[in-house]
Amino acid sequence: MRPCTEAELAEAIRAATAPVAVRGGGTRGQAVAGAVLETGGLSGVRLYEPGALTLVAGAGTPLAEVQAVLAAERQRLAFEPPDLRALLGRTGVSTLGGVAAENASGPRRVQAGAARDAMLGLRCVDGTGAVIANGGRVMKNVTGYDLVKLLAGSRGSLGVLTEVAFKVQAVPEAETTLVGEGFSPEAGLAALRSALGSPFDVSGAAYAGGQVLIRVEGMAGSVAYRAGQVRARIAGDWRLAEAAESAAIWQGVRDVAAFAGKPGALWRISCVPGEALAVPQALAAARVPHEALWDWGGGLLWLACPEGQGALIRSALGARGHATRLRGEESSPVLPPVSPEVAALQAGLKAQFDPRGILNPGSLG
């Protein structure tokens, strides 16, 4: 199914008698069983007001098309959505609705927030075929349920997005990345926490293989001052990467390029930054070879390791965070188990928005 209008989508969902697998471009998220319902026909930028920093587009609009429209006005999506096609071995075209449905957010989340924080409004069709609209084109306080925040990251399990509105951001005049070499994991993660805890408005904080990466953006004079202050704050061997070199570094971090094409299992772990070493230390103690890359100041861990380590990973992580299997190890659940309280909340939401349970079944865990 590939509806071209919201009305066609609503009719297709009302007529469905079996599970439906909602798909944007198929570039991110887990595969689910069911008849494929593609959103690519719901495409096109509906409204763009550069002066108001607002963009509205169909959910099936290619992300690259949106980025090109914004770039022409020196604007961008501040949350830096990743392109994980090479990492996950997929083809296809990433869509704006897929970004919203996965709440897909890159390194700048530590400063600008996640995709859901930039979403102003949406339209969707729920599991009964009813059309729902929430939010608008401006950021304001409203009464009632914030369905924008609820639907962002719900992976198509509560409703199929048809249109999304985003707040956008001007591209800054300058960016600089401090590149520190020879840091141990403990020292490197401590450096990231120190930078993020400073008043110097860091917009990227990552660590891998002994290398610390700290980004600052803004007006040229301000960037030079803040980069110098961060450098003076943290002892180490630092160099500065400017402009295009800095952008290329963070594109690699954003897309986890270091792990693209590597064999074995791949895990994405969200955790408390102060506990970011727990899983790698447990793997090291068990003599399991692995590679780790930390983003978000240690709050996001990308882990590449051999198959069969899922139980060890989740045991070592415990209540410190959540481990999602992105690739390999098919016997291990994709999503982590949830508490009975969270499971009850998810079931209640599913019953409200998709009482027949046909939209992307199993994608919430």
C-alpha cells in the first residue's frame, strides 16, 4: 500500500484486517511483520517560513529534500538527524516522518534537544482510521495532551504520521572541534562531562579510541573564545579542527561511520553518563572483544561486539539505561524488557490509539 493522500491512508487503515508494517524509507528502525504501508506518497514541503524558522512537510518527504530547502536559506534541523544506512546495511531514502517516528537525534542533542523537542505539530491517522491533528506552527503552551511528544519516538505503533511541523535553526557562522588525543576511557568521559558542565555552550561531546571530541558553534569571535576556555579547562594534548574538517568529524560521529561494515552484533545503549563504562568494563572482564564509541557526553554508547553477548550486555547495564539491538544476534530481543508499570502504560496507550493492535505490532517492546 502506498497512499498518496491522508484520506487514502485513513481508508486503507480502516479496511485493514491484519497487521500493518508502516514504512517510510526503510532506513532506520526495526522490521515488523505485516502488509507494508509506505508513506512515501505523502511527500512535499507544504510550508516554509525562513523568517519564522518554521517548516511543515508531508511525512514521506525525503530528509535530503528538506535539508536542501533549508540549506538554501542557511538553516538546518538543529537535532542533526543521523543517516544509519551504511551502519545498518540498508538502502532507501530517509524520510522526515521516519525521523520523527524514531525520534532520531544526533550529537547536537546535548545542546539543541532531540527531534521531539523541535517538533511543533503533526497530523496522523490512528489505528481506527481517525485523523488526529495536534500542535501548530509556533511553540506555545497549550492545555490537554501533548501528542507531538507522545507520537515522536512511538515508531508508528500509535499512529501513522502524515504531516510534521518543525522549528528550524540558522546555520552558525563558525564551528570548531577540540580534538584531544591519548585519553583513557575514564579520563575521556570525565573530559566530556567537564566540557558539558561548563558555561561555554558545547554542542557536541564524543569519545572513541583515546580521542576526545568537543564542539562549539556560533559567531566566530565567540567560538574562538569558548574553544580557548574549554581547552584551558581540561588538561590534555589538544588541536583545533575548523569549519569543513569539524563538520566531517561530526558527520562520522553522527552516522557511527567507524562501525559501518563491521561484522558481529551492534548495540545502541542509552545510559546515565556517569555509568557509561559499566558495559565495556563487564565485556573486558569477560574477555569479550568489543569496540565502543560514546556520544552525548557518555549518555549514548554504540557498541560493536561478537554475537551472543546480549544477556551479558543487559545484565551489566542493569537499571542504568536501555540497550537496543540494532544488528545481529537474532535470538536476543531488539528492545529491552520494561517494568510492569511501563508495560501497563504502553498497553493503555496502544488500546486507546490502536485498539485492534494492527500498527507496527511489537515495536514498543
